[in-house]
Amino acid sequence: MSTNTTYFRFPGGKLSLNHESVQMLAEDLKSPTANLHLICQMLAEGTKDDFGLLIQGSARLGIKTEIGHRLDNCVRRLCGGRVVQNLITGGGPGLMEVSNRAAKEVGTLSWGVGITLRGEQEMTHFEFQDRHINAGSLEPRLLVMGSLTDAVIFARPGIGTMYELMWWLQRCQFSENAFNNPYPWNPRVSIGFEMRPRLVCVGSSYDHVMRMLDQMANSYGTIKSEDRTLLNVVKTYEEAGDLIRQHRIKWDARRSQRSLSA
């Protein structure tokens, strides 16, 4: 792998993720010999002191839809209120573009972690992203997103969003056990419920997911009852914003504890 970590460090070891260094990491990611875990570790290290919110949702619903308008308001409130320092999306159009635009317009760092899709180079949504990484394919994209993210809001879904939701559920399930943790290289994964990424689903589109988890926990016995609490389903974006703010308070407390013990 060609990444030279000295490119991104100031005296004293502080890691900088400015536009240039992120683009260099993105180029390294395209290499067949890329060390994906090292790249993700660098992204996590460079952003670990900044609260990252990931928005997942359909690429087919834009700002002119009711869902898009409500999501836009939610992102603006969270970012404008400085609850969120990094706003991350899948780098595409639709609800992703809505979120990136809202974050950028209120002065929050706007990230897009995309994949290679036909015609994507012709789209205009990249202008709303301060940092863009083309992860190439789905699995690397999820790992890159995970290295930046402390909480997730799932908006109106498509198939891709549902796939990503299952990935996040398993990630949070694994994070409870230090000896069964497939992400030890990511400093964002820590032991303790309050530091797992907060997963918040908005709207009745996700009611069936909660029914499925209830059945798995209570009827089938295929998951633990506490796994049911990994996911929060709310009716409105106002409720989602409240949960993100609550998680930010816990996140700040844990960060302070880490600083004192360092």
C-alpha cells in the first residue's frame, strides 16, 4: 500500500484529514494492494474527537418530497446546533444529497462515501460534499462509513438502505464483546452500550423490522432480548433529533473519561 502516514501528521502526531489527505487516502483505496483496515483506522483516528452522523436513505427521494423536506430540517437543526461535526452519507443523490447540502450550507463538514455507479460522474450532488471518497464497492464503503460514524439516522429506505441497516445491527451486536469483536482496529468501537453507534429509524417503513426483532427475541429465541434494544424506531425526525442529542451527551461524557484516563 502506498499510503505514507507522515503526509497527514503535524508535529506531535496530530492527524489531519484535510481535503488533500482524504483524496490521497481515496486514491490508495483503489489500489489492489490497499490495506483497507489501515485506511479506516486513519479515518477513525483523524475524526475520533468529532461527532459523526451518518444518514442512510433512498437515492430516489429528493428535497421536493415531504420526506426530503423533513430530513433537511432535521439535518440543519443538528448541524446548525453543533451537535454534529461530520455529516456522512453514501455520496449519492436523493436523500443523501439532501443531507449533504443541508450540512454544507450550515457550515458542517459534509462527507460522501460513494461507490462506482454508471452515470454517477454526470451527477451534480458532489458539489455539496467537502470530502468525497469513492470506496469502489459496497463492503469497503460500509467499513469506511463505520470509521467516521457515531450515530445513524435511517430515513425512507430502498433496498440498499435495508442492507446497510442489517450490517449496522450486526456491528452493534458484535461491539459488546471485546473477545468477539471483528473491528478492533477501529477506535470508535468500544465496550459499553452508550458508545455503540446509536441507530435511529424514522417512520412506519421500519415497523416490520421491529416486529421481526421482537419475534426473533421472544418467539424464536434466535437473538438475545437485549439485541432488540439496538434499534430505535421513531415516528418523526424531531424524535430522531432528540435521540441523537441524547447520544451526543453520552458520547461527550465517554470522551472526557478517556481523556482523563489517557
